[in-house]
Amino acid sequence: MSYLTNLRDYFKQVKINNLIEDETIWIEMIETRNQLVHEYSSEFSREIFEKIENDYVEILEELYKNRKERLGNDLV
């Protein structure tokens, strides 16, 4: 099984467990991270940081909120 297939399966299961709404954006985030470590142009970096700010922070906060609701203060 490939790395990406494992990720897809993982995020599908996380979605089934109602921790995230859309596994596609999580896979995109991982792929973007992988691109970022190999790309050194400031333009590309700027684009990625905007994407992090506009798209990924929101889903990370959503995951944190969902986990906190399930675990209470144990997560903090």
C-alpha cells in the first residue's frame, strides 16, 4: 500500500469518527507540506503561507475543538 493510500484511509476513518468534515483538505495539507520542504522560492512559500492562514488553520482549530469536546480539559 502506498503512503498516500494509507493517508486517505486514515483520514476517511477520522471523518467516520466525526473528528473532521472533509478528508480531502487534510490530504491536500499533507501534500502541500511535502511540496514546501522541497521548494525554496519565496513566491511559492508566500502562496503556501497564505493557504495555511486561509484554509488550514481553520481545519486544525476544528479538529482541536472536536478533540477537546471528547476529552474535556485533558487535551489542553
